[in-house]
Amino acid sequence: MNKRIVITGGAGFIGSHLCEYFLAKSYDVFCVDNLITGSLDNISHLFGSKEFVFMNHDIANYIHIPGTVDYVLNFASPASPIDYLEHPIQTLKVGALGTHKTIGLAKDKGARYFLASTSEVYGDPLVNPQPETYWGNVNSVGPRSVYDEAKRFAEAMTMGYHRYHKVDVRIVRIFNTYGPRMRLNDGRVVPNFVMQALRNEPLTVYGDGSQTRSFCYVSDLVEGIYRLLMSDYAGPVNLGNPEEWKIIDFAKHIISLSGSKSTITYRPLPQDDPKQRRPDITLAKTLLGWQPQVKLDEGLKATLDFFMKKK
Ligand code: UDP
């Protein structure tokens, strides 16, 4: 009997890579997605597999999965600032109600529960790099709060079910991740800069570009997720690439790597845009023996190839 895994947000960027990964490991995969930001294009190549089932469903509502379930991975949520500003209520509902429904499913089936949380729980951090022990600096009424607070609530609910109902849980805090299958227009910095560079249009740097981010290639993240899922550690674990880039330097790097004729143009910095972000991955290293393997240029080249076909 194959292990059976439910992956919510399975038609999204990270979710679709997870569906592929677990199918390759001979799991039966139930992919659940309501397609508000996910896309069938990300999973259409999996439909031929009899181990793959797709359910078009909003996990804020009761989820019925027939038979046994070994693992529930909750990756459903709009995840780019543009997306969660466009879908604020769905973002709040999927983070809160969707976590309630999916962890209820795990409890009912006796399955292990895995929550996709985020570096956004650290808000605009006053500590750099951010270790898991940092409690964060979140504006609870700012425009990003629909995502940040929903994910903080999701972590609280996950730990509540773990402590009270003894549900077996894992929590990952995902830092900026990039790679093929990001949506062209999701507004995040990698798709924006890559598409602008490929079209020889100006790269839109927000603010003066001195804010920092660190970029993890999706295959590294997926490997870390698998190791964390198989570990016996219930508390949150950061996964991300600790190489920190100023956004302005990142823009220049993409222009040079792609051989583009683009220039740089400056736009206003969005409200509450974190000034610095870099994961402290000491815990992932010691607990999981994990650290990113894919060099930035290698990952960016694969991403450029993907977006080239969309140009
Ligand atoms: N950013 C930018 N130009 C863009 C898109 C994003 O300068 O066209 C900046 C954004 O202000 C932020 C960083 O790049 O400082 C990363 O933004 P992203 O939307 O990818 O996600 P975030 O890390 O803020 O969640």
C-alpha cells in the first residue's frame, strides 16, 4: 500500500513541486486547490498518473477525503503581497479556517500535519538574521497583516492541536523562494525582474532598493520540507537561503545575467515592506542536515528559461 498524502495548494508554485516530488516517491497524492492563485497548468502533466487525484475545493470549508491519510501538507494561501492585497478576506480565511479544517482532517485520520508558515511571521524584523526564537515585529492592522496574522494564527492553531489533541505536527517558516511555475504576474520580485529583463523593459525597484531579501531555489526548499516532514521536531523551522541581497544589487545582477538592455526605474516602497530578511538556518542544519545546494545563478538560469517560454 502506498502512503497517502493530501497537499493543499497543490496547484500552486511550491505545492505543484511537492505533488511531483511525492508522486516520484510512490505516494498517492490528493491535490486540493481552489485555483484562486494556483493553476491547472502547474499540474496538468500529472493527470495521467493514477496515483494523482485533483480536488477543486476551498479548504475554508469541510474537506472530505475517502480512506486513510498518512500526511496532510497545508500549502494553500495566496502568498505574494499583490495576491494577498487583492484577496484579503480569502487570505485570512484560508490561513485561519483552512488551517482549522486541514488540521481537523489530520486529527480525524491520525495523520501527521505539516503547516507551511512564512518568514512574514517575523514582520519587519528588528533582528537580522531571524532565528526561530525571534517573536517578530508585525503591524497587526497594516495591509500585509491579512497574511502575517493569518499565518501567526495558523501556527498558534497548529501548536494548540498539538498540545491539546496530541496531533503530530511540523511547521516550516518559508523564506523567499523562486523557480519555475511562479506566476508571471504574481508581483513578486523574481517574476517581475526576470520578465522585465527578458522584455528589455526597466526593472521596477521599490524604494531605494536598500531593503534585503535572500532567495532559495524551489528544489532546495522541497528537499528541506521532506526532511522536516520525516523528522520528529514539532516546533517551527526556518527554511531559506541565507545569502542576503540588496534589492538594487539583485536587479543589477539579473540584468547582467540575462544580458538584458534594461535600465532601472524607482517606484514607491509598499507600506510595511520589511527592510531586511535573512533566515538563520542553524536549526535546519543541525536538525535536518539541510542547507541550500543550488547556486543563485544556476537557479536564476533555470527560472529565466521557464519565463522565456512565457515571454
Ligand atoms: N520589489 C521590487 N520591485 C518589484 C517587486 C518587488 O523592488 O517589482 C521588492 C519589494 O519591495 C520587496 C522585495 O522586492 O522589498 C521582495 O518583494 P516580494 O514581492 O518578492 O516579496 P516579499 O519578500 O516582500 O514578501
